[in-house]
Amino acid sequence: MTLVTVFTIWKKLKGSHIAMQYILKCGSELGYFRSLAFAQKKWSYHKAFHFIPPSVWLKAMFSDESFRTLLATSQNREVASDEKQDVYDGEIWKEFLENPLDTSVPFLSNQNNIGLMLNVNWFKPFKRSEYKVAALMMTVLNLPRAERFKERWTMILGIIPGPTEPKGNINTFLKPLVDDLLLLWDGLPLHPEGKTVKAALIALSADMPALRKVSQFVSHKADYGCSRCKFKAEREPSMRGSSGNMSYLTSIVAPNRTKEETTSQSKEYLLAKSKTEALSIQKKNGVRYSELIRLPYFDIVRMSITDPMHTFLLGMAHNEIKLCLSSLPKDKKLQFQDRFKHVKVPYDVGRIPTGIKDEDDLPGMTAQQWKNFLCIYARPCFAGLLPVSQYQCLCLLCEIVEPVSVSLLAL
């Protein structure tokens, strides 16, 4: 964690000495001498995981009057019962209960009860280096959609050090987070008026590799690669057993995974007496042990989601446009390119690479560029060139991306 990051966090928490003790400790040793061959020694730096609990962040937020005002505003939000525009309209938000025996009062109907979303993302902090770190961040879902993802209300819980991604799992880094979430579930006096504040983790959002590393479902390339159901992929036969090619095409509806079953399978993996036994359990169930299982209320099946940016913009958008271009004959591709060149947009929208010509040579584009292409270029450029059913599918994807983009990219 750089000093810039440290003092940015310190400033956001208004110079709280409580926050600073989780980041810096005066007099701490920065490294150690590592023994090498031939009695040689080398100075190595400690890889410290600086962690700020969610409870510290929430206490600082509740001390801000504007935060409490935003919570009250979102609590009084009105929307038609048949519309689903935000997390408030989902089943989990409405059905999440503090006491399963009392279904009359949802947990999140109380203004002092907070719903949290955990985001995990690996990135390269330096331009000319393969060094990778990960950020553990949290968002307060009670806030209005236009506010919740702003830097002001984003909790930077910790930075997982590099130089590479941890292999297998990040349970070591999740343990202090889960410990603090258990305290928040019981309630802590974080409100400036002394009121008890309770909080619960109700969503885990990341791209697919990070999501599997946190939730500990096996890779999507495994036999049981789905985190929602127990469908087993069929591998193509080869000269020596099964090849790596897999098929997910089937008319069979696989049974869904459940919270209780997945929790039991995770604990079974944890109690394995040997590595061989653990691998056998993993292959049989398609899930390993995650620290999030310790949260009694967390449904790791329903509450683990691939974030919309990777799902729609960097995933489905790229695949759909590649499919559309592959279905066009040469003369229609030329028509598409001509239309694309003549679309004029305001200067502040941003440029899109001009190399969208062939399905085998799509340019690398950012999520913002894919959003602009779907919302502005796709429908007029492909109109009349695609079969009706395929064009309708493209229009449907554009209609899905437009409201998603408002919450993710237009802030």
C-alpha cells in the first residue's frame, strides 16, 4: 500500500486515529534477512496486509449527516411493484430476514440496518510491470444508485499484496473481514446518537476468476463448473480418455445448488484428512471451503454474482458483435463499415476504434467504448443487414445495457 493510498484513506476517515492504527505502526520492522545458499543473506520486505474493518468505515460514515440523509431518502423511495430497477426491487432485498421465524419485518426495512456488497478485483498498478495486487472494497447498497459507487462512499478494506495472485483461495485475507462482519451482524453502537447499527453482506461481485477465488466454487472449466446448479459437463472422447473440449448443450434441467447443501460440502472439504481426500471431495461436489461460509446468513449460491461490467460489456457485447459480423456477407460488411464511419457523435462521448470490420479482428475496447457502441452505433449500423430474429436479440442486449450503464459508468 503506497503512502498516497494511506493518506487518501486517512483523509476520507477524517484523520481517525482508529483508522490509522490499522495501516501504520510506528517502530515496525519493514523487512527481514532471508537465508540463501552458501551462508548468504538477502534483505526482503514483509508483505503486510493492511486492513480497515467495515465497522470503522461505517462509524465514520454515520458521523456524516449527509450519509444519514441519503439513507433516509432511499428508504422512502417509491417504485411500481412490477418493476425491477435496482437492488431494492430484488427478492433477496425484500426477503432477507434477521430472524427466520419472524417474516413480518425484513432486515433491510430498518434504516439502521445496512446491506453491503463486497467487490474484489486484481489489477496492475504499474504500466510496465507484471506486478499484480487486489483491492477489497465494499459498497453500502442502501444508498441511492446515483451515490453508492462514488469514491466518497466506497470502503477500501485492504490491498492484497503481489507480485502475483494467490493460488487457490484468499481465505487468509477474508478471515479478518468475516470476523468483523459477524460483529456487525450482532450489532454495534456506530450511530452518533448511540443507536445500534447492524450490517450484513448480501452480495459478492467480481469478474469470474476473482469470484471463484473468493466463493471457492471450482473453475468453469471443471466437470461441475456451474455455481448455480449441479449440471455436469460432458467431455468429448479422445484417443486417451477424455479431451479438454467440453459441451454444455443438454436438454436436461439440472437441480439447483442450495445454501445448506453447499455449506455442508464446504465443511466436508475443510475436514478432509489429506490432500488426496480434499481433491476427491472437490471433484465430487465442485466446491471448496470459503471463509464466507462462516456467515450464518450468507447464501453463497444466490449472493455471488458476476459484475455487470464484465458480464454485459466485456463479455456478451464482444461475443454478440462478433456473431453479428460473422453472419454478414462481404457486401453487407462494407455497408456496415460505411454506416459506422458516418455516425457523428458529440465530442464528449469519446472515440471508438475504427477497426470494427471483421469478426476475427475485433479491436480491444474498454467497457466504456463497448457501452457507447451498443447504445449509439449498433442498432442503426446493423439495421436491415441482419436476419430479423438476430437483430431483435441485438436490440434486446442494447436495451439491457442502457440502464446498467447509467449506474456503472455514468457516475
